[in-house]
Amino acid sequence: MFLIFKGNFPPILFRPYNGQLNNGEIKGNFAPPEAFRIRAKPLFWKTDPMTQSSHPVEDVLDTTDQLLEHGKDGLQVSELMDELGVKSIAAVLLAPSLALVSPLSGIPLFSSACGITIALISAQMLMGRNHLWLPSFLSKRSLPARNTQKATRTLRSLAAWMDRRFKRRLQSLLTPPFLRVLQGICLLCGLIMPFLEILPFTSSILGGVVALLALSMLTGDGLIALVTVTGLTLAIGGAAIHLF
């Protein structure tokens, strides 16, 4: 059962924990406010900017598999983002970046769509927004069920390995102004991806960079963020020297 509240904001659905509606009266026990799941249309979430998790990659894969359990032909982006947005905006950023390093990246124009999504999410993180929005042409995009399940299976071993290696270190690097630098890098990577559609593997590399930075935010691992940014800087510097 859902209760719908309306005001000067998009309709929000609250799901009670064991509540019943009888002749207009609400009866039953309700969960405390933190247990409510908040959904809105279009794609908005009220979430904490960052929620540290010990198994963030596997959480994303588990959520994806759960949404595909009932024999669905495809998974709409809005469904996945809605579920992840309850946990953390950083988890929402992790989803498209992981998709770019999976077999899904072979779908035509998929890299461009993921890049735009990453750019929009990163921009809203930089703005300090707690309500996340995506345009309908992205949120209504559907991922083929078979390809999506294949992608999650492919990423399982990598996810387990990464979740074991990430831990809370150098957390001062994940606070402003350093945090803004990381979010800015994610924004630039997302903006570049549509222009690299014809170059093999480039979007997957940038997707890997964004995934590592999103994971560092989720797990509180500043060391991984530092190593990722250092590696990216050296790679760009080496490419510039080679070209000029």
C-alpha cells in the first residue's frame, strides 16, 4: 500500500511498514522515518550525498539481478536508478560506470548514453543537490535482460575482488575541496565519452576511472582516489608529451 503526498514538489510515495487502510482510516504499525523508501516522478531521490558500504560493487550487481528476477524482458534505467538512489547518489554514479566496463558497452550508442548520465549525476553532486534528476530519454531507456544478466555475471569476480580491497583510508581526501576535484573529474569523463564513441575501449577506460572514484566515495577509501587521479594525470601527461 502506498500513501501519496503532494505539494510544491513532485508526488512522493511513502511505503508503510505493516500499515492498512480501512474506510479511510490508517491502521497498523509504521516504520520510523529512516525506513521509508522515497520515490518521485520524474527521477528524483532524497538521499544522503554519500553512504559508505563494505560491498558497494556487489550491492549494485545484486540490485540489478533482483530487478530482473521476474522474467522481465528488459530493465528500465529509471528502475535501477530509483533503487540505488535510496542508498546513495555515489551508488547511482557507480552503476553506469560499471556498465561501461561490461559487455553492455558493445551496444551502439550505449557509451554515449552512459557518458551523459555520468555527466548529469556528477554535475548535480558538484552542486550539492540531494534530489537527483535525469531527463526522460535517459531514464526511460531499457537494457536487454539477457545482456544485462550476462554483464552482471561477468563482473561478479571483479566485484568481489574490489570489495575486498577497498577500505577506509585517507578519508580527508574525500571531503571538500578534494571531493569536488573528484566529482569534477567524473563530470569531465562523462562529457568526453560521447565524442569517443568511435574509438574502441576509450569509454571503458574512462568508465573504469569513474567507477574507481565512485567506489572510493562509497567506501571512504581516499587512497584509491589518490592512486586513480595520479594514474590518470600521468596518462594524460604521457599522451600530451607523445603528441607534442
